[in-house]
Amino acid sequence: MITMTAYRIEIDQEACVGDQLCCEIAPGTFRIGADGKTGVVNPEGDPPQDILSAAKSCRLDAITLYDTQTEKKVWPRL
């Protein structure tokens, strides 16, 4: 049995430019709010690999992911 990692997601609202690429990759997790910035609607709304891909797509690294089991930062890497 393979266990998929769940993420705690933080979004730097000052860094977010609202280009919506993360929303296209993981639409069940991310949405653009009325302020034009990305927000989390459901941290488990998409498969973990899609959430990671969405975070990696952010050219400004505004999305930070932490493993919920270990609390270690997964993305962006140092």
C-alpha cells in the first residue's frame, strides 16, 4: 500500500500575482479570490502530485508546501 503525502499549504499573498496557473493544474485545491490572489479552497481537493505540480508552477514561489506528517517543508526547496 502506497501512502500519499498530504500538504499544509501556505500562500504568500504579497508575492502572488494571480496568474492562475496553479488553479488550472489543481482546480480542486486553488481558486482566485475577489482580490485577484490565489487562495486554498480545499487542501485535499486534488491528488498530492497535482498540488506539488501547481506549487512548482508558481514562478514567484508564492506557494509553500509542508508535509502534514513530518511538518518538513517540501516546496520550495532551499
